[in-house]
Amino acid sequence: MLNRLSIRFRLNAALAVLAALLAATGTIGVIGMRASDANINEIYTNQLASTSLVGKSQLNAAIVRTTLDRAVFHPDAADVPAILDKANGYRAKSDDAWKQYKALPMSADEARLAADMEARRNALFRDGIEPLMSALRARDAAAADKVVMNVIPPLSVALTAAADALDRSQVEQAKAAYESAAARSHAFLMLIIGAIAVGIAAALGCAFGLHRAISVPLSKMLGHFSAISNGNLTEHITVSSKDEMGALTQGLIDMQHGLIRTILTMRGGSESIASATKQIAAGNMDLSQRTEEQASSLEETASSMEELTSIVRQNADNARQASQLAGNASDIAVKGGEVVGRVIETMSGINDSSKKIADIIGVIEGIAFQTNILALNAAVEAARAGEQGRGFAVVAGEVRSLAQRSATAAKEIKELISDSVGRVENGTTLVAEAGSVIDEVVVAVKRVTDIMGEISSASDEQSAGIEQVNQAVTQMDEVTQQNAALVEEAAAAAQSLEEQAGVLREAVASFRLPAAGVHAGPVVAPVAANPVNVAKVSPAVSAAASSSQTAKPVARKPAAATARTARKRLAAPVKPAAVPAPEAKALPAAAAEPKPGKLALAAVSSDADDWEQF
């Protein structure tokens, strides 16, 4: 029942009880003091005053007798009148004291005794003192002696007996008042002692109750807090009351359960971090292999560039020979005369169409080659990024754009070819009229045409091949640099994650958790390792390398020299974008300034900024 009462109510109730007991004790003390004051006032103002006034009256009466006795012994003395006056003065004091006594309150018994004493006192003064004073005034010594010897003694004895009785009565009344006051004081003292005892008992009871309600639960909670601070979360905490301490205990239970859930979640997270660290290490290995393969591809591409250079030199020689043959053909062509002029006009149109056809064919070939390179880049990107590659959308868009351009060029080629057929027919008619003069020209022109065709075809192929190879080498060099930076960053991040996972496991391992009973909440499960399959990358890279080796083989330079030569001929790589390093620990010097960038196709379109960033 008491456990349901709040501590505030208990404190207020204890203070109210103690205040009530204190007020009761003070009230009893005040009442006792007032009663004691009343008794003391009664004794002082009544009993003591009564005794004092009666004694004063008797004393003055006795002084009157002793004063008159002096006159009795010397009746003829000259100062007898003065003695009588003096005796009258003492009698007046005795009467005044008696009047004051009569004015005081008294009981019936005391009033009776006082009346008896007053009668005997009046008898003494009336029958004894006054006759004596009259005899002394008359200087009648015999009468005075008679009064002194026969009248005054029995009256004095009777007055003394009455005074003694009154005095005993006053003493008994004073004693009764004292005993009554003492009894009241004792009773009030017992009441005060009882109230103090009850107050002490109530205070001890309140202290014991508050100790059980506050100190004991606080001591238990301090023990639980100490256990939790030492990492022990296995202790069972129970709520034994419904007051503020019970609410505080329930809050401690909630905090313990929250800590258990947090620690369990942290344990799962540490395991996930350890698994992720292993996955990152595996990814670094794959990335290192891809970097090596790309370096090899760069070497092969550099060799292809050397082969293309040799072909360009050969084309230059053919061009010089064609120039000589063209000179000879020019001499022969002069003989053609006017017919050749007309043929020239017709062939000029054909030549224009042929140029357009050549241009369109060059565009188609360039588009085809770029499409092949984009497909190669898409394969490399897919193998490098695994399931999360986002560069496919850009590559696919570029492939579709190139396909559309190829279709348009093919349509234009068809139209131009049709036009060229008509022009060729007209040219054939005119050439037939030229006769034998053109025969010699035909022979020379045929040879020139063959040589120039070879030069044109080789030049187109070389131009497109060199451009695409330059782009490929540029991109591969960028990727190689980016992969190198990523390898360094990933290694530093893996090391940092491993250290943090170890610290986290050590911190979590210091807590002791219960076997069951608390729901830990969602825990992050370790992700299954899924490293990039390097075997999928190798065929694409190998295909690129093999496609670059279709030309005539030449002597190959060492790998390092070839790479340096290729880098000198290529454009500068795209500026890399910064990749934030892990914040837990400082990275090594090699990974402090990461160099990852964008995989871009510089010669395709302005959409290169949309490529995926490493």
C-alpha cells in the first residue's frame, strides 16, 4: 500500500506529522506554563499576602501591648501621653493591615477563622487595650495593673489561639495550592515527555520509511549504474514501487535495454565492417590486375602507332611516284584537245560526286570505328564496375547516335551514286569520241588512278586509325592513372576500416550481455563478397590489343620507352575529381592526394561530362 504513495506525499505527510507533534508539544508547554504562572500568582497575591498581612496585624498589636507595658511600669512618667499616642499609631497600623487582609479573597473556612480572630481581636482592644489606655491617661496605676494582670492575658491567649488556627488554615491552603500546582506541572511534564516521545517515534518512523523509500532504492540503482559503467548488462533490475523511485528504476531498465540493443547492433555493424574490409581488399586485387592489363594494352597500342607511322611513310613515297606519273599523263593529256575539255567538265561533276562519296564513306568508316571503340569501352567499363556500372547509358546513347549518322550517310551515298551513274554514262559517250588520243591518256591516267586510289584509301584508314588509337590510348592512360589512385585510396581505406573494426570490436567486447530477452533491433548483415571477375575483362582488352596488331608487324620498343613515347603524343588527361578519403585516420602520403577522374570520350560529343566518375 505504501509503495503506491509518492515520495512527495510521504515527505509532506512526515513533515505535517512532525509539525503537528511540535505544535501539540508547544501548546501543552504553553498551557502548563500559564497554569504554573496562575498558581504562583495565587500563592503570591493571596496566600503569601494573607499570611503577611495577618502577621503584620498581630505584630503591630503586640507592639501596642509592649508600648503600653512601659507606661504601666512608669505611670507617673512625663512621656506617658507620648507613649499612648505611639501605641495608638501602632494600633492604627494593625487595623490597616487587618482591613487589607479582609479585602483579600478567602475560602469559607478561612473566612470563619478570620471572623473568629477578628472577634477576639476586637475583644482584646475593646476590653483590654482601651481600658488600659484610659487608666494610664488617668494615671490610675491600680486600675492599670488590674487590667494588665487580669483582663489582657486571657484575651491575648484567645487571640493567639485564633491567630494560630488561622495561620494553620493558611498554611494548609498554601500547601494544597502547591500540591495542586506540582500535580499540574507533573501532568504537563508527562504530557510534554509523551509528546516528545511520540515525536521521536514518528521522526524515526518517517526516517525509516524514507530510508526504505529513497536510500535503499538509490543504493540498488547506484549498484546497477556501477555494473553498467563496468560493462555488465546482465543484471536483472526489478521495479519494487510505483513512486518516483519506481519511475526512476523503470527508466534505468529502459536505458539498460537500449544499451543492450545498441551494443548488439554495434556488434553486427563491426562484423559487417570486417566483411566489407575483406571485400575491399579483394576489389583492390582485381583493380591491380586490371591496371596491369591496361598497361599492357598501352604498350601494344604504342606498337600499333609505330606501324601506322611506317604506313604513312610508304604512302608518302607512293604519292611522290604518283606525282611523276601525273606529269607524264599531263603531257599526253594535252593531245586530247577539245574532247578532253568536254570530258573534263563531265568528269568534274563525277569528281565532285566522288569526293562527296569519299567523304561520306570516310564518315561511315569513322563512325563504324568509333562504334567499335565505344563497344570496347563499354565492355571494359562493365568488367571494371561490375553490377554497379552507370556508364552504360552514355555509351548506349553514343552508339545509337552513331548508328543514326551511319543510316543517313548510307542514304546520301545511294542518291549520290545514282547521280554519278548518269554522269558516268555521259562521260562514256564523250570518251568514245576522243578516240585513239585518249587511249594513251587512259593508260597513264589508269596508272595514276590506281596509285592515287591506294594513297587515298591508305590515308583514310591511317587517319581514322590514328585518331581512334589516340583516343583509346588517352582514355586508357587516364583509366590507368585513376585506377592507380583508386588502388592507393582503397588500400588506405581498407587499412583504416580494419583498424576501426578492431577498435570497435574491442570496445563492444567489454560489455557483458544477457543470453536472451531483449530485442536487439535490425542488425546489418555482412554483404556476400562479389569481386569483379577479371576473366571477363581480359577478352575485351585482348581483342583490342589483337585488333591493333592486324597491320604489318614491326620492331617493338621496350614497354617503358613505348609508354613514354605514347604519353608524349597524347593529349593531357582530364582533370581528376577529388575523392574524399576516410575520416577515421590519416591516409598515407600516396593516398593523401587522390587522382581519380572521368572516363571520357573527348572526340565523340559534348556529352562527355555525363560519364561515370570513379
